[in-house]
Amino acid sequence: MTHSLRILHTSDWHLGHTLRGQSRAYEHRRFLAWLLERLEEERVDALLVAGDVFHTSNPSAEALRMFYDFLGDVRRKLPALDVVVIGGNHDSASRLDAPESLFASQGVRVIGGLAHRDDPARALVPLHREGELAGWVAAVPFLRRTDLDAAVEREAGHAAAVRAAYGRVVSLADARRSAQHPIVAMGHLTMMDAQLSADSERDTTRGGQESLPCDLFGDAIAYAALGHLHLAQAVAPHVRYSGSPIPMSMSEESYEHQVLVADFEGANLEDVRALRIPRTVPMIRLHTKAPLSLDQTLASLRALDVMERPLAERPFLEVAVRLDRPEPNLRAKILEALGDKQARLIKITSHRSESLGQCLGDRVVERELSDLEPLDVFQMLHEQKHGAPPAEPLLQTFRELQSELHAS
């Protein structure tokens, strides 16, 4: 199949992520090595990384080294490859932007945040094929409220303000391109009707009111390369989430993690293919759909067949159990049944039986702090202290403080 431009779209690497204290560095290194091979094999013209490069706004030295080593490997092996990276809500915009001059000298464009609303050219990136101009990217990072036109948002709403931010960049691209050059939009946001992950993603917008419509980017774009959601999905044929390369929680065990290869012929999108990412560390979810009694669960653990592996490759294990009575030593019993089997116990979820539930209330016992977002904790503490959930203006102030923290 002939094409005039080929891009590889990925996102949500979350370098530095841990799962209940367990490092994911081995999985990330394997993914980045695999990605480099695919970039060579597929003869890609541009790599687009749609946000959440890091898991925290203050990534560890190890996470930073993985990112920089990968970019160095890309430049050595694929000197003509265009690389475009945008910041996500987990990234610090200023930290991503700090080495901008160094990145630019290596042919890497990183747009951590929109520091200057009046300079749309900063987010406009040319793409090349065999040294010739072949397309344009409207590389718009995660938009914090301070990045938006407050007057537009106040008068016409959040979606209109985001549309205006994209419109400034896309209009500039449309003015500069020839009729044969596609415009690709990048974004890190939540689209209407998109599917969120159960544990690792939560809609922290006002009841979903800030989810955005698919026509947000305008008619000029040929493809939208999105990040933010961990499940790979298409919300329109040309508007797609690549998803995360590894599961961010045990609930994502069934996801088919992938990167997307998009081909363009002239200004039009010709084809999109998914390249499945190999799972390097297994996840085992024991009886999570239909919890068994404690005795049955312990028997299943004793019978669990786990092959011998190095520590970094040992499977993550989640155990669900149905309890007929309180079990203060539940974790110890599960660990004893597990014995020396080479699995890493990540999570125990206890479900109360009907009889125990009548005495103690809820059926599901466990909800650990590591499962919660800061907004969840704030809402719970407010309700404990004041006997009522926080009002919307207070929630909005909290969200703005979070945005400022991530932007710093």
C-alpha cells in the first residue's frame, strides 16, 4: 500500500508508575525496546506521544532516564524520524518544557503546556517524509483552565473554550499547508461516550459536563491522536485513543494494549492499524467475577501453577474472597496458602456474604488509599468532617489547585 505519510500514535506511558509499591520499570523498558523495533520495521515517518509520559509531575531519575535513553536510541537509529510529545494531566508542563532547546537540537518537539495562548505557532509542528514536508500536527497538550480563554468559557462553556484553543492552531496549519498535506490533531482529554477504566481513571469533571464532542477539532483535520484514556478505542473513525502500553491497574488486565499506525494519502486518512503490544508481566485475577468462600479460595491458591521467573517478571495477583465472618488474619492466611509460589500479591478484595452484610452493612469491604484519586479523598474527608459532600464551587477550587500543582 502506498502512502504519503505514516505516523505511529501512542500515549499514556506513565513512566515511573508503581502497582501497590511494585515497580513497573521492567515492563516499560520492554515496551520501549519493542516500540523502537516497530518504528524501524514499519518505516514510520513520525512518532506522536499524546501525553502522560510520566506518572507523576515529579518523576524519578529512573523514569527520566528511560525517557531520555529512548529518545537517544530513536535519534541514533532513526535520524530522520519526527518525534512530537505533548504533556498530559499527570505531567508537569514546566518540567517537560524545561529541556526544550536541547530537544529541538535533536529534532524532538515537546510541548508540555500552552504557556502563551497568543502564540499558536508553538503548538504547530511540521511532519516530514524523506526530508520533504508531508503534513502538520496541531500538538495541543492537556489544557488546564489557565490555558483557556476565560471570557469564552464563561460565555459559551468549556467545550467552546477548548474548541477555540484548537481552532487557533488548526487555522494556522490550514493556512500554511498545501492541499496535499494532512493536519493531525493531538490531544489529552476526555471525549463524549468514551469508556473509562474502572480503577485507574475517574471522571473528575463536573458530572461529565467537560467531556468533549468529536467535532471539537473541526473539519480540517484528517486524524486526532488522543491520550488520557487507557483503553484503546475509536470514538469516531478518525478520532482515536491509542491507550496505555501496559495495564495501570488490575482491572485493565483484559485490555489489548496497542499502538496505532495511521497512513495518509495526500491530505486524507487512508488506513489505521493496531499493533498489539506483548504483555511481559502476567496479571492473575483470582475469582474476581464470582468470589468463593475463604476455604475454596485458599485451596485455589495452593493449586495455583506459577512458573519460576525473575522477580521483575513475576505475575501480579489479585484475590477476591467471600467472607461469612470477620477475618482479621485474612492476608496472613492468603500469604500462607500462596507459600513460595512466585506471584506478587497486589490486592485482596473481601466480599461479605448476606449474613455478614446484615450485621456489618456493605458487601464490599476493601477500598485502599492507593485506589483513590486526590479528589476522592477530599470529598470523603469533607463528608466526614461536615456531614455533607463539598459544594460544586469548592470542588472547582480544588480542581484548579490540582491543575496548578501539575503545571508547576
